Amino acid sequence: MLIAVGIVVGAVVFRWRRAIEALRVLRRIGWAYVIAIVLLAVIYVVRDGGL
């Protein structure tokens, strides 16, 4: 958690290039995580017979 806060502060406040790139990577990982959760939810709904 502290690492993520450090990356955000470094990217937003200090405009560190490496922190900005790390934040971009973390954002992509976050979106992939959200998509995976939504796909799993859809699979469970379809497998259990729909809504």
C-alpha cells in the first residue's frame, strides 16, 4: 500500500518519469483485474442458469 502511495505522490507531485511509467503500468494491471472479475461473474451467472 505504501509503495502505491509513493508511486502516486512521485508521479503527481514530483513528476518523476519512472513513477509516471509505473503508475501507467499499475493502471493497466488494475483494468485487467476489473475485466477478469467481470468475466468471472458473467461465467458464474451463465453457468448457474442466467439471472
